[in-house]
Amino acid sequence: MYTAGIDIGSVSTEVVILGDEGVKGYSVLDSQVDIEKTAEEVLDIALDMARLKRTDIAYAVATGYGRNNIHYANRQVTEITCHAIGAHFLFSNTRTIIDIGGQDSKAIALTNDGQSGPRVVDFCMNDKCAAGTGRFLEVMARVLDVGIKELGPLSQKSTTEVNISSMCTVFAESEVISLIHQKYAKEDIISGLHTAIARKVLSLVQRLNIKEEVTLTGGVMKNIGVVEKL
């Protein structure tokens, strides 16, 4: 039996197709204004990779901001629940999840009684401001004239970290421009940005009772610089 999961996020849309042997196909696209069109396109790409047809999919679950707009989904589940089940499936000892996405960040506390599987006992979310999210990093990468994928490796070359005092995207952008004009190295500025993000995320996570193991999720976790600071 083949199943599909689709996550309609604020920045990206992902589909994964699972079979008895594991992942058969997946796809990631930028989220567009037309959510339903994006959902169709991302599914078709994943199906092509899996060499399957839509009729082969027995069950589909949708999550994320746009989950209620996916007509081919059999069920809609919140991203909090999906994060908990997914993280526990991959890392069974997970008790705390830190997720940094395109426009929000969240922390989730789990428990596991050994029978019913993982259960969310508490969570907190920063969805009112893009500070420290993927969008924040995209803006900073543009100001620094580097690719978003270059941020992590460049920060590892830093020798003198620069303090970034503001996490507001607008104010931080002005601060970074000022640092560039003061001839600070890009590597040091980026390292400072990553430290500022880690502090911001930590202030969110500390609202929960943090227990190990901690699992990191979200697109920003592809940035090795942010992961190391956390």
C-alpha cells in the first residue's frame, strides 16, 4: 500500500510518498498563491519519482497552513501533531522538537507511554514575526550578496563574531548594511546572525520543560551554522 503526505507551508510545499519499503518519492516546491495548483504539481513530481499513478495512492494526509485546501487528501492534521509523529518515527527517543520554518518557529514537548505512541504535552510558537526564520535569512543573504545555501559554510569560516543587536528583519537588515560599510567580514556577520537566531529560538524553547533527546526540524536546519549555534 502506498500513502502520501503533503505539507503546505508558508514558503515551501512538500510531498512524500511512502510504501512498505520506505520512501518511494518526494518533491519540494515553492508555495505559490494558488495553493491547489502547487499541491497538484508537487504530487505529480513525487509520483514520477516513485513511478506510480494517483490511483496507486491509497491514503493521503495534508498538513501545514494550506491543509484544508487539498482536495485529494483523506485527512487534515495539524503540523504540531505531524512533527511529533514524524520526529518520533525517525528518532524514537525524541522528547523536544525545535522547528524553524519559512515564517515561524515552534517548540514541541513530547511524551511516550510506550503503547499509544508519542503525545504532545505542550508547545509554543512564534508566528507573529519572521525574526530568525527562513525568510529572515533570505533577506540577510540578499543584503550580503550570497546564496542562501552559502550561509552555513561561510559562518564556519568566521574568526571574530559580530554582535547583532536586533532580530527585527527590517532593523537587522539596516544593521547588517552598516556592518558591511564598516568593512566587517561577511563570514563574521553571518556567524553573528546565526548566534542571534539561536538566542531567539532558545528564548522560545525555554518556555517549555526541555528534555532530551532534542530533534531539530524545518528548512532552516539545512543551515549548518544555525545548527551548530543551537
